[in-house]
Amino acid sequence: MEHEELKPVIINFLNKHVKMVLTVLDEKGAPNSSLMHYAIDDDLNFFMGTKMAFGKYEAVSSDPRVAIVVVDDVEDPLLVVDIQARAEKIPSEKTEEVFKFFESKNSSLHYVKGAEDYVMFKLVPSAIRWLDASSGELQITDLLVGSPEK
């Protein structure tokens, strides 16, 4: 499948899911992963919220490089989107607007909704890898190449 044909396939896949594994680097540079709710836009930007009191807020504030994995939760065939991205904090005056977009795409219970220290992030991809074994053989396609700037 050509790259321009694959983007809508990936967007469709991601829109069918609501949870991702987000990996951040802590203050010692060690990876730390969390299960997070997300929403995406048509440019494959991810949106997520958290509390400033949580470790992931401090981690992405000091090092915005993150990794995201979304896996289809069926046994077979294997379908995975693996992404490297850069986290950008949404300005407080835009948080409500972005959260409304988030809720329109992800209706799951959002556990930190309404917290006083609630913030939202936009995760901008720099590398996207699509793994697809629906043909019976694993196909791996890289869409964007680069690494998130620190």
C-alpha cells in the first residue's frame, strides 16, 4: 500500500480506539509508560489530558519527546501504530475548546476531568510505523522519518 493510501487507514484505525500507551522519559531519563485516553485530528496529532500533579506532566515539561503505541486488542491479526512524537502543552485559554474536541472523539470516562490542575497536550508525530499482519505476513511501513526535537 502506498503511503498516501495508508494515512486514511491509520486514521480510521486510530479513530476506532480510545486508549494508547504513552511513554515519557522521567527526570533520570528512564522510560515510564501509562495507559491514556486520546483523540486524534486529521493530521494524526494526538490530544490527551492529565493533571500537573502527575509525573507525566513534569516529564513532558522537561523533555517533550514521547512514544505512543496503539494496538488492536484482538489476538489476530496484529495491527499496531507505533509513533514518536513531541508533546506541546495547550495554552490554558484553549484547554476548554480542545477538551470539547477530545470529548467529541473519545466518550470514555475521563478520570481527571474537572481537576483544578488539569492540562491538555497535543502530541505531534515525527515518526509513524504501521505494523499490519492482516495478510498473514507482517508488513511494516514507516510514514514519517525523523526524531522529536528536545
